[in-house]
Amino acid sequence: MNYFSTRDKTLKFSFKDIFLRGLAPGGGLFLPNEIKKYSKENLRELSQLNYKDLATEIIHNFCKQELDKKELSSLINKSYNGFLENEVVKLKKIGNIHLLELYYGPTLAFKDIAMQLIGNMYDYLQIAKDKIVNIVVATSGDTGSAAIASLSNRKNINLFVLHPHNKISKVQRKIMTTIGGSNIYNIAVEGSFDDCQKIVKDLFNDESFRSKINMSGVNSINWSRIVCQIVYYFYSYFKLQKDNLSFSVPTGNFGDIFAGYVAKKMGLPIDKLIVATNENDILQRVINSGVYKPDTVKTSITPSMDIQVASNFERLLFYILDENDQKVSKLMNDLSLKGSFNLDKEVVKKIKKDFEAVRINDEDTQKIIKNIDDKHQFILDPHTATGFGAANKVKGLKNVVVLGTAHPYKFNDTIEKVTGKSLKAPKHLKMYIDKKEKFDIIGNSNLEVKNYILSKLL
């Protein structure tokens, strides 16, 4: 299997190549030249598997040249052995909605599911065997801590994590800034997540700098993240055995819900994919109106979704535009030069065959948390609450799974304010939460980040 770019179909990269690079040359995102489609009989066979074996079968489709299936299975088992749930994830019925809890990993967020495997793949693929690899990642709150938990103290790997200063929850920051070894560098950028993400993309597109530091990335622009997230869509369908299953996904960067779109392309009979946004509603706006125009980022109680440039939407555009890389390039150039792009009505119509999009503001999010606690004695994190809100606003859906993206403890200040209850730190986090934090505050500029990174490598 080869990989090409959303902006250049002539490119041919291996899985190992794209694993290291993250971002394609010219700024595009990598996609595989083939997506396997499972028949009904194939799906019946897969439905008999436990989560780890299912992950092996699905993920192997995308890396079979580099990883033998038995070796991949071993990596997956090693990656998930430390999860608090043996089956990695867990389904729970709350009212008329199925909640898929994805936060049983070491940092209490769905990002652990991909990141733990990615950390072990760095070792297996010997990415850093002969030369130190410097991984640079932007986080809106959860990706950074998941990356640190996965990559801390690995030989020949340094990890630089950029987060927006004072724009993530205290617990998110504390987890991220207390768990890392000597190869971890936390950078608080005086800006938004979009600023952090833009800096990382610009560094990747700076060929000279990227080569100089042997740079790699683990943001959701890295295809390996998407591949790992496909698995729990299949797992949910097999566990529930319900037709017309839809998924409501709290999302800012579009990666987690794009994994559901790939699952549907692979033959999983998904009805609708519901995009749940907060007031940073660029995805809701483009899916419902066709206008993609980033606005000023608004601070919210769902900080992991405080994003106005949803990078993975470019991957969807490629397929919606009939795999026309030149059309994608033009739209991305319009975004860069004009600050926006418009999709025509037919394109919007094609998107809406698979997607619904709903905005849930802070006030409604708080009401949802309170209502679920009062009725069902269950506490949702604010992001997951937006997924519940969006699911209830889309009419005519029979069976809905909401992706539970993070443990509510990570947003304890909001939970206490809304419910009057203060949650205790889960056991495996207690040892970290009172440790001294380690991070540096720097200005919002490429040059400052470059200089910071270089200063740590000398």
C-alpha cells in the first residue's frame, strides 16, 4: 500500500514514511491509495473478535508492508495492557443513548487509544534507531498528555508539546506538565490552539528546519492516529448489533469523526455521523452552509474543542470532491490567501448524506451535565455533554452512540460548579497531580518556538 497527499495524488510514500513525516510535502494530508471494503460476511467474522484482535485486523490493512500481523497484535496488546478496562473501551446505556467510554487509558482521554500504540510503533519501526527524532505536537488539552504518557523516556526521542497558555483546564495542564521524563518539553504559547497548530504546520513545511532536527509529529494530521480510532466504531456496532446506528462525536479538529467516515467507507453500515461543536462552530457552519471561514477562537468550558481551523476536514473534502487533488489545493490556497473558501450546494448536499452538525453552547452544555446527573446519577465531561446535546437535537435517528472523549475529572472545576460535586482523582493519577509542574511560557511566533527547540538540542 502506498500513501499520497490530498493535494498531490502522484506522491508515493510508505506507511513508515508517513508515520515519521505526519504532514505531506506541500502542506497536504496523507491518505492511503486503497481502503478495504468489508462484505457482510467479513463483518460477521470480525464481530466475533475482542477489541484487541479487532484492532489488529483493521489496523493491519494500513501497514501490512511494514508490520506482520502477529507482530502488530503483540504491539497492540502491549499498548493496551495498562488500560483500566480489559476491552479498552466500554459501552453504557444512559437514557435513550449509548455512551462509548473511551477514557480508560493513562491520561483519561480517547487520545490514549491511538497514542499508546504510536509510541510502541516508534520503537518497532526503529524510527529513532540511528538518529534522534524530535516530535513536535500541538494540543488543545488532551493530545499532549497522551503523547507524553506514550513517549516519555523513550530512547533517541524528544517531545515538544505546544499548548495554548491559560486556555486548557487546570487538570489537563497538570497531567501534561507533571508526568514527563527528561526528554519532554512543555511549551505554553501565548495564543490559541489554532496558533499552536499553525506553528507546528509551518515548522513541518519548513523543509530546512524539519530536516535539521529530524522532525516528526503525532497530531491527528498523522494518519496513524485516524487508523487507530476507526476500530471503536466497528467495536460499537458489533457490540450493539443494531441497524441504522449513528454516532455523535464531540470534535474540533475533525479527526475522531473522520475515523467514523473511513469506517463507513470500509463497509460499516453507519447511518449518520453527528458533528457536535461548541461555540467555535466552524464545522457546524461549513457543513450546514458550505462556508469555511475561521473566526476568532472563543474560550469555552470545552477547551479541547476551542478550534477554528479543523485540519482533518481537508481529508473529507478530498473524497467529497471526487478525489480531485487540484480542487482541494485550490480551496486550501483560497483559505490561505483569502481567509475562507465556499463549497457549492451540490458539495454540501453530498456531505450531508453522511453528516449532521450541531452547535451546543456553554449554557446548554452545563444544563446537559446537570440533567444527566439528576436523572441518571452519571457525570459527563463537558465535551461528551455536547455529544449528548447534538444527538438529541437531530430528529429521526433510531440508535445513537455518543463518543465519551474524556473523564469528567479532567474538568473538575466545571463539574463542581454545575453539580456541586467535586470528583476525586482516579488512582493512577493521584501520584502526579501534586507534583511540581514543568513548562515554559513563550510568545506566539514560529521564530520563538524554533529558537526554543534548538536551544534544547544544543
